[in-house]
Amino acid sequence: MADHPLDPLTAAEIATARAVLTDAGKVTEATRFPLVLLDEPERHTAATHRPGDPVTRHVRVTLLDRATGRSAEAVVDVTARALVAWRELDAATDGQPPILFEEYELCDAIVKADPDWRRAMAGRGLDDDAIARAVAAPLAAGNFAREQESGRRMLRSLTFLRCDETDNPFAHPVAGLVADVDLTERRVLRVLDTGAVPVPAECGNYDPAHTPPPRTDLRRLEISQPDGPSFHLDGHHLTWQNWDLRLDFNAREGLVLHQLAVRDGDRLRPVLHRASLAEMAVPYAEPDPARDWVCYLDAGEYLLGRNANSLRLGCDCLGEIRYLDAVLHDDLGHPQTLRHAICVHEEDTGLLWKHTNIFDASGETAVVSRRSRRLVISFITTLGNYDYGFYWYLHQDGTIAFEAKSTGIVQTSATEPGAHTPHATEVAPGLQAPFHQHLFCARLDPAVDGPANTVEEVEAVRLPMGPDNPNGNAFTTRATPLRRGADGGRLADPAVARTWRLTNPGSRNRTGRPVAYTLVPQANPVLLADPKSSVARRVGYGTRHLWVTRHRADRRYPDGDYPNQHPGGAGVTAWAAADEPLENTELTLWHTFGPTHLPRLEDWPVMPVDATGFTLRPTGFFDRNPTLDLPAESDLSPGGHCHT
């Protein structure tokens, strides 16, 4: 069993949870396990735990009966081996559990056996040989209030072709064809065929056999730390350069950081209780009836953690690497280990600070500088056509940053070659890459010098010319506390340098001001879908860059616990509507960020990384620059001086 309340689930705990449910008569041959997650303890319980204290662990399990389509949620005390809670889920109002891995192949088989789909393929001149090489993609169905779909466990399927088993199917979309699949009854409910369009013929392969000869002028780059890395891992407890935190990995969110604290002199000062990427929506812009439903909620529908990669040295991570494995679960509820799920390493990030003192009294110019390092904690996941790298950065000056790197293959549709569409970019003859958004949502549970925090919106304010500003050069700032839940949905505004300051009114710095961290956003558009759309109902978090809500243990994800086929309205929008007081209390911040992707020709056939993210910067948290004690990099190297 685990040594700490926030440690990741162990294989024994997952096996115990399944055994308890089996003994309670809750598991049959048709039972599947879409989710097996740690039921995290209350903040106070985790904060007061000390080494050697007894640990009680609860596991939250979602079960699905494939024979009936019914689902339920259980909480199992794996320490006492007891079932402590059981709730039947209503698919029409609660939503559906996430998609199972085995449902990918099931969807493909159901679609290919359907006579209407086969007739539509034949009508496009595609024979049995083409069908054998086709991919019937299993895609989340969304919720469009269609009576015939209510309560059913659904997928929608777009079709792609391959020249052979190694071919890139996204180069050959079969346009105008979508199949709506009932996974419980194992049949196609509807085939929508809006008319045949030529299937793009040009291949989109990017492996060495199909690309130009490799460049010959690129020299080897080696990164080494002869003395080993500067960080220390003790199980899942990580320390580095005054940082102290715990690492977790679960099936839904993937990497989670717990209890981030920074050492300041003889004090270990908390900053964040919890940090994770809690959701990511990818809504597409095509209004065509065969495509106007496409919007993926990759964490809640597909699971970031279960789709994570086993990382490879020199390819995914470079340097003096330490890996951590992740223990997850399969569709049958059995534990399985993903090797090298998390990568931890240091990076040199250039100059940290420098000054050339031209007023040096000795008559010589004094130059003092320090180089910067950051600690990188990362994982990579593959979700259909896209691959995402997620990186948490801890800096020596107390800054925390997050970066999401999108790569992989753009989603595709087809038109007549050379045809223009206002909703996509033609990346190859007749091959369209639709416009879309990536709306990531970070969950941040602040603990800035303690749990009682307040968020202020800070912006620059231009001052008018007048007696107090005769030359018109003056400007100032305005800080507005977010006092209640109704104030908590906010938009970024780069025109006024808008940021959000996380303060602790009960902890003061040497100037008498509340200590703080500032959330610095990257201002990209929020959700561009119409406010009355199904997408806007289901991705309500994406309509604002920031939501601030009261912390509660059952407020886990910005779009609710089960966004798959959920009608919408769950999560942050509902919590904000409660209009709870937000000052000087335990809070959760939900930060929406990410690019609006208008694909380029350069994004095909495989897309160079598109990076986005945010920063949390100490703002009066320390009394002065906390990196004055860093040694010069030259003092760590042979020779002991900088070279010219």
C-alpha cells in the first residue's frame, strides 16, 4: 500500500478495489472499468500527514455493463477492503463513462458490417478491398438533444482509407459519410451520406522511406551532468533547488503535481496544493452536416493518462533523465504498468540575471551574471491524430510555468481539388485541414503561504493629462478582488496587461503587502462557437480564460465528472452560478488557454510543435531576488571562469 495519502494508486490497490467489487456482487463478465482513480483525501488530511502516519486510501471506480449500457460509480476503501459508496448513473443526465479501448475496435467492426455504410462506400466506387483497408474512426458523439440517442452509449464514425497497413489514413478521408453507432446494441443507428467527393489520392507518409534524404550538416549535441542531476527523487517525493513537491499520475489527467512548496530560508512555504491539466476540448469549425458535431473532450472522453506514451531517451527526453512508471488499469479493471510515463530532467534556459556596473569605483567594469536552469516534469499522450506533450517547469526564482506542445497529424476532410472553403486550409490536392481550437484547462488549487487565499484582477490603467499628470505620461494599476462566484468568470485582456494575483491576506512581505503569486495568461480567443450551440453548453469552461470557484473535494473537473455525451451545464459554470464568497478561503482556479489553429501547408503531413501555456510568477512572495545565492556557472565547471 501507499506511504502517503497523495501517492499514485498501486497495482495492489487497483486489484483490491476490483476484488471488493467482485465480492460485493457488482462485477459480471460484461462489466468494464472505464475509470479507476484515487479518491483524493481532503486538503487538511493531506497537509497534516507525517511520515509513519497510518494511511487510509479510497478508490473511486466507474463501472459499465456492456450488455445493458448501465453504469455506476463506487468508492472502495482499499485499506479496510470495504465498499463504502455506490451510485447508479443516469446516462441522460449524468453523461456516459469515458470510451473504452476495446470500443475502438468494436466501433470499426460494427460500421464495416453495416449494409447502409457499405452501400455508401460502393456508391463512391470503393470495393471490398478498399473497405478492408478502411479505418472507421471511433469519435466521441457529443450531445445534440436527439431523442433517438438519449440514454444510448454512442460513438460517431468518420471513414478514412489506407493504401496499405502502414499508410497515413488521414491523407484519404471519405467525405460526406458518418455513421452513428450504438455500442450497447452493437449496431449503426444512422448513416448520414451527404454525397460523394473524390477521395484524396496523394499519400501523406512521413517515415524515412517516404521523406527526402536526411541532412548531413547537423552535428551531434550531447547534454551531460557528470556529477548527476541536481534533483532528488524519493519515491514520488521530488526536491530541487528549494522546490519540494509530490508527483502523481492517473488515468484521466495524467501527470498531477501535489503540495508544491518552496524553501525560503528555514521555512518551507506552500504555493499550490494541486496542479493538473484537467481537460482539453478540440472543437472544429466545419458547418457541414457530416462534420458539424466534431468536438473532442480529450481528458473526460478519451483519458489523457491511459493514452500516455512510454517515453524514450534521446527522442522524447534529452539529458540526464529520471523516469517514473505509472500504474493504471485496463478495461477489465486489472492493473497495468506504463513504463517511463513521467520524465524528470534539468534544462539550461539561458541568462537568469546580469548587470554590467559602469560605475564601478575600482575603475574596471564589473560584470556579474547567473545562468538559469529549470526543472522539467513531463509526459506525452497520443489521442487519435494528435500527440500532445505536457510540461511543468519549475524555475530557480520561484516561477512555475506550464507548456502544452501539440504535434501529430491534423484532422482532415475532402473537397474537389482546388476548391476553397472558408472553414479549412487545403494542405494537399483535395485534402482540407479544418479550422479548430485547442482549449486546455488547467486546474490550480492555490495554497499561497496557506489555504486562505484571495484572487485579484490586476490591470494597467492609463491616466488622463491634468494637473497631476501635465505631460500625460503617467499610468498606474488597478487591483479588483474577485469577491463572489459570479465575479469568477474572467477574460484576459492584453491591451491592459490583465493578470490575476493569488494573494494571502494573512501573510505579509517586508513592505507590508500580502504575499502573492500572479497568473500570467497568454491571450488567445476563448470558445468561438455560438453561445447557443451544443459545444458552448458542454464546453462552458472554454467561454472564459479564468474561473475561480470555492474549493470542494467533489469539484474535480471543469466540465463535470462525465462529459461524454453530457447535455452540458456541469462544472465551473454551475459552480460559479452558486455565487459563493471567494475571499480569504480555499479556492480552485480553472485557467483556459490554447491556440486557435488555422492549419498551414507546413503542418502537413506531420505537424511541427505548436506551443502554448501560462506562467505563475512570485509577486512579493519573496522579500528580494531569491536567486542571489546561486553560484556562477563557471564555478561549477573546470577552469572556474567564463571563456572569451
